[in-house]
Amino acid sequence: MNHSGNFTHTARLGRWLPSDSKRLNDWLKKVIEEVEQKKAPFHPVIEHFRRMIENDPEMYMYFTQMFEQQLPFSPPPGSGDVKLRNYHQMLMLINHVLTSAPEFNTTEMVGCPINAILDFPMITRAGLAAFLSPKVNAMLKKVLKVWTEYLDSPASRSVLNTSDNGWLCPSALKTLQMDEFIHDPNAPYFGFRSWNDFFIRQFKPGARPIAEPDNNKVIVSACESTPFAISTHVKEHDRFWMKSQPYSLKHMLDGLFVNEFVGGTVYQAFLSPENYHRWHSPVSGTIKKVHHVEGTYYSEAASEGFDPAGPNNSQGYIAHTATRALILIEADGPVGLMSFIAIGMAEVSSCIVTVEENSRVKKGEQIGYFQFGGSSHCLVFRKGVISQFAAQAIPQGPNGAESRVVKVNSLLAIAAG
């Protein structure tokens, strides 16, 4: 843990996109070929996107320039450089994604296909400006809503099969540790109603026991996730867009109860595609506030430079900018007021809260979930509340290379007092 006010973060990717640019280029080539052969008409939401770009001079400038400015962000020689030509091709590819679901892949899957399409243009000067724009993010929200409707439909189960790239093949079932989850191996599609139903699958009873459920000093892990950062002495305002991505409470909490947490502690961890995607309360207490923030989807920290896996290396930054859900809990015992922040990233931005204000929650009880996968989450504590974090919760090794997934409901930290 870093007690200087700066944080130590891991560079380990969440595996939503291949870290090997050649694999990403191979995927793009394949999709471009499919799209050019199909020549499918635009879905109405994509046609709306096109009109927004072409009728708004600022958007037209950004979405033209971002493809012209891609050249400095080339993959290494020999990796097969694939860049989109213009926003027309971008829209064609996104249109294709709206009727498909991600396939399983043993060599780092493309879990966020729209992110893969935007990978180069989003880090250009024009891209950085465009993907911070409320106009663009309002449009992207409509696009992702349409894709979510497909992923909620029975048609999306086409990837739940036993082929090498199917999510029910032996390799996938082993990776997912499916034996720990509720499913029916004798039913079609293992009994799942849709892709999203499969992705928010639930653990079997007892698979994740709650650490000391009656001890109010024990804080448990809210998600099945890999430690990313622990920061202490957190400031009300800080320059979160800088290379160190320090936490800025005013911005990450959207101005709510900020004074309660100045000088406190932030714990952040991220989810990978194969992880469990539901959130559980880290403490027992009362839900004081539920608040949704309409933020960004494809904005990343310019200080990180080109990230071959999209905003994965910008986890601290997106805690301040991305679409997210805040759940403030008045915890029993010494913890008192704390905040859980579910942070969306790229396509993975459906933050579904399942608790209501003024309701009681027990430690380990579900409080929400990420629809289609998961991204990142933060726990924010008041000054002096945390006595120590469990060893498993502290990022380990150079760039977090030795960090391990912390199981949901397992010991995360001990409160003082």
C-alpha cells in the first residue's frame, strides 16, 4: 500500500481485448471481410449516428480527423497493420456487431468488439476530444442499448455451443470453472435464456462463503476481481488525467458526500471476461444513496499513450469519467459511511443496481451486476477506517504480474476501532 497519496497500479490487462496487436488485427481483417461481403443496411440507430456526425460541424471534424491522425499509432512491424479508413467504415463495423455476441477464444478473446474497432482512432487528438463529448456519449448509449437488446434475446445464444470458439466447449468450461455455477448441462444452452443471462450466471449456494458475516470490522470483497490499486490520503481534487492517475474524490463521487471521504482510502479492482459479474455488499448496513452517473464509454487517459487493449490501462482515470453507479452504504459498526462504485468500461457499461435507498443489506448480499461482463469497481472509505488490507487485496509484483483474483465475499480488509 502506498501511504504518500499516490497509488500503485497494476498494468495487467483485463483480457477484454488481445494485448497482442497481431491478434487484434487478424480479428479486424476477418470482420471487415464479412461486412464487405454482407453489405447489410444500417440499423436505424447507426443511421442516426451517421446523421449526427454529418450534420454537426464539430462532430464531422472530429470523426474525420481521428482517422487521419491514426498514423503515429501503428502496431509493431510485421504485425499486420489494420486501420479503418474513415467513419463510414467504422459505422459499418459497429452495425455488424449489433447482431453478434463475443466468441470464446483461448488466445485472448475480443470481448469488446466496438472497443476493438475504435482502438486506434480513440487515442488520437480528435478521438480524445470526441469520446469525451456528451453528444457522442449520448449517441453511444443508444447504440449500446440496441446491442444489449440483442444480447438479451435468445438469438444471442448462438455462441453458447461446443465448438472450439463456443462458450460451452471443454476449454471454455474449464476456464470459467462452470462447475461452481448454477446451470443444467442436460438442457439446451445449459439452460441459459440469452448471452446476458449466461454472463451474469450465479454461483451455486455455498460456493463463495462470507468471511465472518457477524463481525462488523471485517470487510469482504464486493466482486470477483483482480486488485488494481490502493490509495490512501485521497484528495478532494487531484489531476486524475495524469500518468499516475491519482484519485480525485469530487469527480469520482460526482460531488456526493465528498467531505466525508477526504483523506480516506480507495481500493480498486477490475474484472475479466471469465469472472463472476455480480456485486455483493462488502458490509452490513443501510443503503443511504443510489446514484447513476452518465459518463463516457470510450475515453482513455492520454497520459497512457496508445493502449492496445483500449482503456484497460486507464482504470484510475475512468473511475472519474466513465458511466458508473454509486451505492453509498451506512455500514454498521466502525466502518460507517462508505461508497461502492461500479465503473463501466466501453461496451461493459450497463451498471444494474438491485437495491433501493433506505433498504437494509447484509454483508455478502447482492447489490447489483454488470450486464455483459464487468469492468472495474472502487470501494471508498473514510479517513482512519481501514486498519489493514488482507495480503490478497494488495497488488503484487512488478506491474501487478503476481496479483491474483480475490474471490467475492472473501476477506478484503479489517476496520480499525
